[in-house]
Amino acid sequence: MNSANIISPVFIGNLVFAKASCNYISNTSMEIGVRIEAECLRTGTHTHVGSAYLTFDALDENDKPTSVPKLILETKEVKRRFEDAKKRRETRLHHVKKHKHTQQLCIARPEK
């Protein structure tokens, strides 16, 4: 998870749901944006309660990076999300390079 923002509380009795969209695809990874909303079942009022950005890497059957299909940018909104995500990716990669460390596996993969 790259970032998560809690905007407002969710109350007992609210219906909570998530909307997700694929905002950006590079060669082997993608950013998914998630918007969390709560609905008051008494009034029908919807409230934006949280947002998050998650990055996933595509791996093949041998756990090696593999390419993913490109996004088709059809609307202004999709194009805006793509450009915003591209900027977040550049910032994230710059930050990662400054704090490079060796990733250690913490779980054993099941046998194939």
C-alpha cells in the first residue's frame, strides 16, 4: 500500500463500500486507486470516508516480473488519473532509491 487517508469516521449501522479503479500501468506494475464510502441507511447520505493507492507487481508462474496490457485512456477523467498516478510513481521511485534496502522473504511459497 502506497498511501491511505482516513477522512471521516464510519458509524455503526453504516453500509461501507469500496470503489476501485486501475489508474496507471507501467511495464510490470499497476496502481489501483480505492475510494471508501459510507452510506447512512436512515438518510441515504453517502460520505467519502477514505482513500488509498495500492501498487501491484505482475509476476509469471516463476515469480518473475511479467508485462501487463496497457490502459486504454478513453475519457478526460481516466487521463487525469493516469497522469496523477504517473507523478505519484515517479515520486515513490525517487523515494525508494534514496532508501534502498534488501528485501527479505517472510513467507515460504507453496510448492507448485
